[in-house]
Amino acid sequence: MSGGTGPGRAPGAGQEPPPGSVRPTSRRLLVAIVVLGVAIGWTVVKAIESSGGVAPMVSWLTLVAWSFLAALLFAAARNTHQRIQVRHERVEPSRAVFLLMLGKASAFVGALCAGVYAGFALSFLGALSSSGPRNRVITTGAAAVISVLVVTAGLLLERACRIPDDPEETP
């Protein structure tokens, strides 16, 4: 793609980032990962059931663990935003890289898991009349929603790690 400005394009859009910088996580890539996850989740359930097995259940403990992870990521994103963007504090480079990679990895893993959980939920939608599949749809649907919260928190953490526009103003 060419990198000029034009209607609907921000200045510098499509250009290579300066050396030593990292591109923001692509929303299109995250959507593609979710779609891949849906296909994986659906296929796994159908393969297990076609071989006579029973698809695994998503436990409530899984929901608690994902919720805790999302809460930790949101807290880290808020703290990092306050330090870097609001108070303009210097952050040790290794810590900043760690937080940035934690945010990116959380967004990718959360997107994949959201898709897999959604694929699981979709595979049981046809049998909602009985309580077993209904419970599976509820728990896997909730896990998919919480996974989206992990993606959101990861993206916020990644965004909080951006260097302010005018680095000369940092003390």
C-alpha cells in the first residue's frame, strides 16, 4: 500500500514505523483470529461428538480465572496510562517492553479463546431445549464475552505504553 494522505487517511498512515517502534495491534488481525477460533471450536466439538465422545464443559472456575485476568490487565492498563500519559513519569525500558508485550499477547490469546468459546457455544445452539446444552451455551458464551474483555484490556495496556507525543516534556 502507498502511504500518502488523502480522504479518510491519517498523516503517516501506511508508512513504516521508525526503527525500534512497534505497530499497534491490527483490529483486522484480531477479527481474523476470532474467526479462526470459531472454526476451531466448532470443529473440535463436532469431531468429538462424531467419534462418540462428549465435548468438554467450561467450568465456572474458568470464568472466574478469565475475569481475574481481565481485572488485572485493566488495572495494569490504568496504572500504566497514569504513569506514562498523565504524570509523564519515566518507565524503565524493560518494564515498558514487558507491559507492551503482555498487552499484545493478551489481545491475541483473548481473541483466539473468544473465538473458540464462541464456536463451542454455536455448536450447542441446536439443542437448547435440554438443560445440558443450554448450560454449555451459557457458560461458553460467558467465557467468550469475558475473553473479549481480556482483548479489550490487552489493547488498553498496549495503548497505555505509547510514548507521549512530546517526549521533551517528560521530566
